[in-house]
Amino acid sequence: MSTLKKNKRIKQAKREALYGDLKPSVGNNVTQRGKYKYLGGNGRQTTGVSKRLFKRNLQKIRVIEDGRVVRRRVPVSMIRAGLIEKPQVVDPFAIPEG
């Protein structure tokens, strides 16, 4: 294995440790018909099951990673939880105090 591939794999592993697996997970889409029994029907009948993807809610934002500001696709759940360190926004026309 070349050093380039090894370094790429190490970087990918670090990224996955920080942000988790960003791939969509697989599930089923169930199509049903009928009325629920408690509503006076005969019960729900499944008429079809097909595969579907549950995609993560990813946002492209700037984050601080290893002391550098980089753009990453990050799940919104991690942003809301405060697990992502965002760079501080500086006003370009402000006069520095001191």
C-alpha cells in the first residue's frame, strides 16, 4: 500500500471518528390499505414493501478541525448538540479595542 493511500485512509478514519458514518441507512417503505380496527375497519393490509434510503440531514458548514478552518458536510443533529466547533465570526470593519 502506498503512503498516499495510507494517509488518505488515516484522514478518512479521523473524519469518521469525528462526524460518524454519513452514509444513508437502508430501510423499508411499506404500502398499506384499509382502515384500522379501532376505527371500525377490518384492519390494515400490507400491499407492498420496497427498499428505501434514510438520508442524514447534512449541511455544508465551516468547522475548526486540527486548528484550521475547513468546509465539511456535517449532520444537523451534531450542530444542534454543540458537538461541532464553529469558527468565530469577526466583523471586518470593526476597530480593534486596546
